[in-house]
Amino acid sequence: MITHFYPAALRIITCVVAVCSAVSATLLGTAPPPDGLDVLDPADLRAMAVVLTMALGVVAPIAVLMVGSLKCLLLKAGVFAAAGFGNAMMLSPLIVVPFQDTSTLLAVIFSVALTIASIVTYMESVERRNARRRANT
């Protein structure tokens, strides 16, 4: 059942993840460096968080759209899990800024949802392939 809706959901939810990640990275990039860090340089921490969020939350999910929607499902699950973890890193109380936490949380939730949908779609395709093999024997 989910295989039927997966291609459309992949395109729509990937765009939501990319937009939410870009918004949160932009908000974090324009905010002043975080306070209260003794060991780490606040400007470097902010720059690293912005680069990782853009790479894992925007570029990687958009790159996944270039592959066919029902191909490389485990790779897609891994990319969306990495996007979720990259965005979850942005929820740290040391670097969060107003409104950025909302868009980051949405990106995390949708990334996890796409990870689960990719795994379920992969499991359905394996089960369908096994059923065809049993029918041929």
C-alpha cells in the first residue's frame, strides 16, 4: 500500500525537509554566535552547524530525488536518517535561535518519517519479489 504513495510522498516530503533545513540553517547563520562556550570557538561551532545542516539537510535529500523513486531504497533511508540526525544536532540549547527550533523539529520529524517509509517500501518490494519466486517454482 505504501509503495503506491511512496513516489509522491518522497517528492513532497523531501522538499519540506530541504526547505525547513535551509530555513533553520539560514536563521542560525544570521544569528550572533552562541554564548557560554569555554572550550569551543562559538563562531566555528555555528559555521560547522550551518555547513552540516546544508549538506545533510538540503543537498543530500535533493540529490536522492535524482535517482528513481523506487530504486536504492536503503540508501535513501540512510540519507534521510543522516538528515534527521544532522537537523537534530541543531536542536542543541547552545546554538538554537528563535523560530529555528520549529523548522528544525519539522525537518527531523519528516526525515524520520521518510526513513521509515523507505524501509517499509523496501520490505514490501522484497516480499513481493519472494512471492514471485515462490509462484514460479
